[in-house]
Amino acid sequence: MDFNEGVVIAIDKPYRMSSFGALAHIRYLVSRRLGVKRVKMGHAGTLDPLATGVLLLCTGKATKMIETLQAHTKEYVATLQLGATTASYDREHTVNFTYPTKHITRAMVESVLQDFVGDIMQVPPEFSACKVDGKRAYLLMRKGRDVELQAKPLHVDEIELLSFDTDSMTMAIRVVCGKGTYIRALARDIGAALHSGAFLTSLRRTRVGDYRVDDAITLDDFPQWLENQLLENNK
């Protein structure tokens, strides 16, 4: 295995770790294994700290593949809480508004979900890395600045309702989508379409292109995986 020539590594990013934090940890381990100060490495598509699942890391010359990998179709499994919203559309922030849910049925949910399949327009979350006048939106929000983001076109291939609980008003969905899709924003829009509210309670990226989470390496298992690799031409 030649990390300088280029390797794509699929890791299973853990909960509450940033994508950059995961990259930095793996880069440190690989650099130490190679006996170099800092191996070249980048990631292909950010996962929020509260999300888990497939994060692709590219080393050496494979960093040139990042843009291509980012364009690959992605699959997610998400759980949503209906009847409430948060500022970030997930559990990073506490509930800011509550809404009625008695009118929501499984049939209504299944019908609404199909409205989000195909080519749609989506406004990214204010708490996101999208740039406004050259500044990250989430940094402006944390400083108390008002942020107005424009809707962007994107494509959703599939949305499947995996479960729906009328007692707790929670649901789980599987989403197959293209580049630029924010599942947090999708949860927000689904809640609004149900004449209520919704936010993410969990999110797991299960696939990026042909890279599946079942084949991804956990951070706990990575040191042993790395130890087992036969290194070539890494000087």
C-alpha cells in the first residue's frame, strides 16, 4: 500500500467528532507509521459532528479525486422528531418551537416524503459551512448575525419511510441523494410540509458511491488495520 501514491480510506466517523478531527487523528497515525512529519490527506464530504458513518479520506495523489468522490451518490439513514424545531435542525441546539402533531398520520407522512423526491430546491441550514460574503454561515450565526442563504437546486433519488411511531411522533427514513443535500434541512422542510415541525435526532451516512459503512473502518480498529498493511515506496 502506497499512501504517497494515493489511497482512499473509508472510515466510520464516530458521534460527536468533527470530520476534520477524524481526518487529523487518522493523518497522525498514518504519518507516524510512515515515519514522516505529515502525510498529505483530505476528506471527500463533511459529516456534521452529530452524524456518523462513511467518511472518505484520500491520501497523497488520491487527494485529486476528492471533487469526483464528493459528487458520488450518498445514502443516509435519519431519525426525526416531529412537532418541534431547533435552530440547527438537529440536537446541537435545544428546542425553540413546538407544533401540533395530532393531525399527522403514516399515510400523510408517506405522501409528503414523495414530494421531496427528484429535482428540488433547498435552502441550506444557517448553521452550516456555506459562505456568506466570504464568511462561514455558522460563524456568523454564533456571533449573533442574521444570515440569509439562497435556495440551491439538488437531486434526491429516493426517500423510504423505515418506521413511524404515532405515540412518540418519531420517524426514520432512508435517503439516497446527490451532492449538496443537507439532511438537516430536509428534516426542516418535511416538518413544514406536514404543517408541523421536525428536527434530526440521529443521522448516519451508510454509503458514498460504492463505499459502504459495513466495509468502513472504525477509529478503534484503524491502528490494527494500519499495522496489517504492507507499505511500499513510502519514503
